[in-house]
Amino acid sequence: MHTVAVLALDRVIPFDLATPVEVFTRARLPDGRPGYQVRVCAARPEIDAGTFALRAPWGLDALREADTVVVPGTADPTAPLPDEVREALRTAAENGTRIASICAGTFPLAATGLLDGLRVTTHWIAADLLAAEFPRLTVDPDVLYVDNGQFLTSAGAAAGLDLCLHMVRADYGSAVAADAARLAVVPLEREGGQAQFIVHDRPPVPRGSDLEPLLAWLQDNLGRGLTLDDIAARAGTSTRTLIRRFREQTGTTPLQWLHRARVRQAQHLLETTRHSVEGIGAQVGFGSPTAFRDRFKRTTGVSPHAYRRSFG
């Protein structure tokens, strides 16, 4: 039987810990036999889980014996990783064990060095911090999970369900995974990725920047069919100088900033009004419904209609 060891670190997030326990213990093979044996493991018998104390029946030796190890997130993702935990995870990896992380669990897994050079993900709100803490990783905040073969990482909270179901499908096929998904009352595959949940703020601009008046004007004129020449004329400068100043002060281009602002405004309208999707696209300045749908999906990962179904 396939053994899954779920690692409980101090301040473990209960939801992240419970997700693999629930998914894997409920997975049943076609003949009714359980597909997995699940063990909750820790460096000490009792672990602080925030609102309660957790008694783990298995020690770190169980990580070395498992077929799969799952690392849930913790309330403080930057907390130092205990040496004995790092050694246990690295030993498991040397034995060929599959190791997956849920949400901020990418942080302690990355602290082992096992993810160096790999594409990974985590909760979108912690993605920049992960990239800063571990510059050898390629952090993708837009996806629900990343499968590198032996090492897998997932985004926040419910994305752990997506990852665990993905592993069940890899181990036992789609029928077993679909049955586990039905028991969890979730779809086996969700439309879009994590990008649809990200709050897209404006690119930061230093206070007192000479671009502030121009950005405010752009925000007030999203519905107009603005071109780069229009924006440069408003700024009283050449297009080349405008692009350079935008790069220096916002880290992006004028048109990319404009597209992001339009999509952000469209998200607000999809959430709060009953205007048609086509009407919203025109309101925020897209020249055609097709252009609006393409840009919206490129930014959020889902169509405007799907976004409204989820958040309207």
C-alpha cells in the first residue's frame, strides 16, 4: 500500500494539514480497498497548531519510509527549519520519495535546497516573499500547482485539494481520483489557475513621482481608445522618453499598465454590476469583445463569464 507521511511543523496551518489526510484516507481502489496509509509525523510528540495542540503519532523516521511526503504550510513561513527536519526530508528525497508542499509549505521545503533551480508555486500573497527568500527558485504565482516529477508544490488553501487529487490520479488513474473528488465535493479539475484570485494592484510608483498626474489621468480615462502617442502627448514628451520613464518608475510599459488597469476595473464591474460582458469590455476601453476576452483571460487565467460565475 502507498504510504503518505504528512509533516506537522510548529504553527502548522490546520487546513493544510487536514487536506492530504482527508483526500488520501478517503481514496478507494475499484475493489474497495484503501489506496493509501496516511501517517502524521513530527519532530516532537506534541506540536503547536495555533488554536490547538496536535499530538503526532509518528516521528521523523516515517518520512524516510514513506512513498510520498506532504509538507503543509505554517503560520510563519520564514521560521528556521530545524536541522533534523531538513535532514529527514533530504534523506527521503535521496531515497526517491515524492515530496509535495501545500500553500506556504513551499518555504520549508525550499529551505532544504531540494527545489533549487525548479519552477514552483505557493499562495499568491506570499509569492514575492518566496522569490526574495529563495532566488534560485522560479516562482509562478498564477497556477494551482506545479509538478516537477519528484517534487510538487501547490498554491494556497484549496489548491492543496487540487494537488492531492492530481497525485491520486497519477498513482491510480482518473476513475479513483474522480471518486475521491466526489467525496470531497470538489471538481477533479478546476477552470483556470490561481491567477483569477490574485488582487492586481497598480504597479507601485514612488510618492512624488512625476508620473502620478499621468497615471491618475489614465485611470480616469480607461474607457477611451488610448494609444501610446495619446499618452505621450498627454505627458508632453516623446514615446521613447515615456517608455523609459515608465520602466524606471513602474517596472512596466505604458500600455501594459493601461491593460492591467482596464482588467482590474473590469473585474470590479463583473463583481458588482449586471452589465453585459460585452458592455463592460467597451466601458473599460477594449475595442472589441474578442480583444477584451483575450486580454482578460491572459491576465486572470479565466474568461470574463467564468470570473463572474465565481465572484459576481
